[in-house]
Amino acid sequence: MATIIGGVATTHVPSIGKAIAEKKYKDPYWRPFFDGFNYVHSWLSREKPDVAVVFYNDHGLNFFLDKLPTFAVGAAAEYRNEDEGWGIPVSQSAPGDPDLSWHLINSLVADEFDVTMCQEMLIDHAVTIPLQLIWPDQAFPVKIVPVEINTVQHPLPSLKRALALGRSIGRAIESYPKNLRVMMIGTGGLSHQLDGKRAGFINKEFDKLCLDKIVDEPEALTRYSIHDWVAESGAQGVEFLNWMAMRGALTGRVREAHRNYHIPISNTAAATAVYTNEKEVGQKAA
Ligand code: DHB
Ligand code: FE
């Protein structure tokens, strides 16, 4: 049966792609951010996942404002990136796992999440930058299932709904008969606002609260409405919905194994975290 090993969550600011291309790992501006990945790399070299389910928001490469699903699941054999206009190199493609994708889609719809299913799907910087950070200087060693959550055009799903979506995916993976080691990835955030009067807004105290609560009490965060979240975390801080879904998919005893928080990367409060997922005592072996 498939096993969920844990999750990695990280910021997806496009300028990171340029810094990677220019190998600025030791540059004083970038070092405190890139150093936050050393733990991720050593954890993955021990855990050796086969597949990553990636919760992210598309910024207009695959879906635009005219047609924007609240939740969409990729079911392709390969996911390509294209030039998004940020001046960063186009990424290599990521391999897919259509069998696992269809299992998740079937389970989600049976569980009353009426997702959009995408047999073709371009992946934007919200997927490619985290993959490049997690697996630097190498071909991506895992297959992916991208799960898009709308954080761009209101109305957005609630934090409660994103957590429930993740939980449904966690249950689906545990019922998957193949012997796969599965990791979750959640991308975006933390607090940031790119436009309007509050452009550049960052809220360190609120980010800390989010990083603390997401480990043991993710429900506590669901009392915030999306509008509360914009007020506390900025218009783009709502990308935390991807972190909530990632957390929801961790079905066992969750431990924060690593946290790096650094202000700012571009306009964003950058955070990287690793959460391990261990079976609860008495939990049925998956
Ligand atoms: C920035 C942050 C984002 O989440 C994004 O998608 C694009 C840009 C930034 O801080 O520059
Ligand atoms: Fe973004």
C-alpha cells in the first residue's frame, strides 16, 4: 500500500528561479533562504519518495481569469513549463503518474469534491521553483500529481475546505494499492502583497502563528475567513491555502522537523518547512 512520508512546504517567488540559474546559493541576499533547504535535501536522501502530490496555485500560465477552477487535478504523463514572462529560464518538464492521478480524482469525486480533471496541464513557477529547490541540479527524481487551488480570483475556497481537500487526498493515497512512498508539497506564501496600496506588506507575527498552528492545530486557522486572511497576510498571503491542503493530507502524527523563515525574498516572507507523518499508535497499517 502507499505510504505518506510527510510534507515540504515552501515559497515560490519567481526571482528564486533566476537566483538558481545564476547559482547565487552563497550570495548574502540569498544564502539565508537557500540554506533552509539543506535539511530538506538530507531528509529526502533518507526518505526516498517515489511521488509528490503538489498543492499550488496557477498564476495564469495554464488557467486564466476566464476559466479558473477552484480545484483541478493533473492526470498527464508529463507536465511542461513555459515562459511566464518573469525572465527566468523555462524549467525541465516533470513526469506524471496518471494511474495515481485517476485514483485521486475518483476518490475525490466520490468524496464530493467535484474537481476539474486535466489530461494536459502546464505547470508554472508555483510548481517548478519548489521542485528545483527541493531537487537542485538534477532531473526531478519523483513523479508528480499537481493539484491546483484557486488563490487568484475571488471567491476563493475557505481554509476549512482546503484542509478537507487535503484530508480527502490523504485518505485516497492510503487506499492506493501500489507500494509507493508519497510526499506532499505545498507552495506559496507566507505573507505578501504584490499590488495596491499595501504592496510590500508582510506580517511576521501572523506568519509565526500560522507556522505554529499548522503543526498540531490546523483547525484553529480555519476560523479565519478569506477576507480576514487578506487583511492579516496580504492579498497573495492566501496562497497559504496550499499549505493547509498539504497539512490535511498528512494523516498520522505530524511533527515539524524543520522550519526556516526569512524576510524578505522579493516581496514575500519566505518560509520552508518539513513535516513528518508517522502512524498513530493503533492506526491501521496502510
Ligand atoms: C512574488 C511572489 C509570488 O507568490 C508570486 O507568485 C510572484 C511574485 C514576489 O514576491 O515577487
Ligand atoms: Fe504566487
